[in-house]
Amino acid sequence: MNAKMAVFYSVVGFAVFGLIYILVTDPASLIRRVLTFAAIIGVIYLLYRLWASRKPGRRDQQAFKRAAKQSKKRYGNPVSASKIKKTGKQPAKKAVPLKKKSSAARIDGPKLTVIEGKKGKKKKRMSL
């Protein structure tokens, strides 16, 4: 056993001895210390959550989730391969009448939603 391990085990031993000593002599003090420590950790966690919610990237994330939800409503959720493996058979597809696509829909493609961006700012281009 090297010196580092001996120091580690002695510190752990003293900590256990001190915990047992406080538990036997003054249990109310131990409970008060544990509750104080939990309250401090709770306050630090709440401050972190408050700080994290003010980050500018969080709004982009919320907008992305909203757009993803709209996309799921529009196009539906594809059946995953794991569901097919569990049941052993593919789910029956609903009979959907085929719509004739207009020429504008074929050219433009699916409707896309802009989440956030610099819409008014034009790119600087070199003129030759």
C-alpha cells in the first residue's frame, strides 16, 4: 500500500469516526447541518436554473422544438423499426387518396418554417 492510499483511508476513517461521534453525542446538530447543506445546494441549483434560462441560445431551442412539433403535426410520425420488431408485423397503412400535386408545389417543395435569423441583412458580395 502506497502513501497516497494510506492518506486516503485515514481521511475516510476520520470522517466516519467524526460522523458516528456527532450522531451519538448530538444528533440534532447533525440533522441541522444536513438540512443547511441541502438548502445551500438547493439555492445554488435554483440560481443555476435562473441563469441558464436567460441564455440567448435557449430561445432558439424553444423555437426549434415548436417548429419540430408543427412538422410532426403536418407530416406525422414515422413508425420506428423497433416497434415493427416487437410486434413482428408491420402496422396496416391507412388508405389515403392520392392528391394531384400542382406544378407550384413540385417546384417549391415542402413548406418550410423560418425559426430565427437575420432576415433583413444582405450579404456583402464581390462584383467582378
